[in-house]
Amino acid sequence: MAARRLPSSVWVTGLTVGAVAVVAVLAVKAEQGPQPHATAAARPSASASAQPSAKPSQAAAPGVPDGSGAGRRVVYSLGQKRVWLVDASEQTRRTFAVWPGSVSPAPGTYAVGQRDAARTGSDGVAIEHVMFFATGSGLSIAFSNAVDGASPQPASAGVQTGGIRMSKADGTALWAFGDTGTEVTVVK
């Protein structure tokens, strides 16, 4: 007796049911795992020393500084070495520590003027999510993150850098938040 061949619709139905079952199992497992939150939850904070640390310490994130404006904006604190992403309803969507370059922008209000997906930083490091917003000492000042996720090495004596570096995840979040024209408020 010859083997009977199944119609292709039976095969497609069987594969579809199997795929749906696999996705359902993976969804249940994902729900049971840790959940990421892009809010003002505890994030790394910068070291109080003049030198950036390779691993910022874990601490509760401080609130948005007073006098940092209103509305949807990026707030950068020179003294705290920290950035806040604030939405139009004044809610902090994310805050994180940064490693500033040797040249800082003056306190004030700026706007993101140019965005580059990737380039080489003035220190020779491959960077991404580059968002230019100010100038200082003849240098362009921009937020960015290293492509490899590494924290920057301290600048050599006499070398001026205008990059404000952050972790890869924070760089991705800032890139998604800040289009050209987005307000950047720099506070002391």
C-alpha cells in the first residue's frame, strides 16, 4: 500500500500552531523574569571625585534640579554629573550619571542642533548617538556613548574634550528622547 501524502494546508496549520505554542511559552517565561524600567528608578551616579570612575556607585537618583526650566527637555547638571529626561508633564522618564569631558558648557538653555548616529570622538574612540547642543572653548559639546560601552579614560593633561559620555543603554534612551531642536538645560 502506498503512503498517503498530507496536503500542504495541514503542514502549514501544524507549523503555525507549533509556532504559536512556542511564542506563548516564551511570553510566560518573560513575564516571570526581571522587568526593565526606563523611569527615574535607582541608576548609577557619578563619583564625587574629579576623575570619573569606571563603575559609578549605585544610589537613589536625585530629583530634577530646581531652576531647570519647564516642559519637555533634557537637563544636565554640571555638579552632579547627571542627566534627566523630562517629559511635557514634568515627569522624569529617565535619569543617569555621565562622564563629562574636560570642557563644559556654561549654564543656560540650548537646543540639540545636530545628531550623528556614529562617528569618532576627539579622543579617538568610536562613539554613537552623538547629540551636539553647545560650544565651549572652541569645541563642540555633545552627548554620546562609546560603541563598545566603555567609560572614557580621563583626558591627558592639556587635552580638551567636549564629549559628555554615558552608558550604551543611556545613550540609546537619550537618542530616542532628543530630536533636533529638543531643549537642553544646563545647570550648575
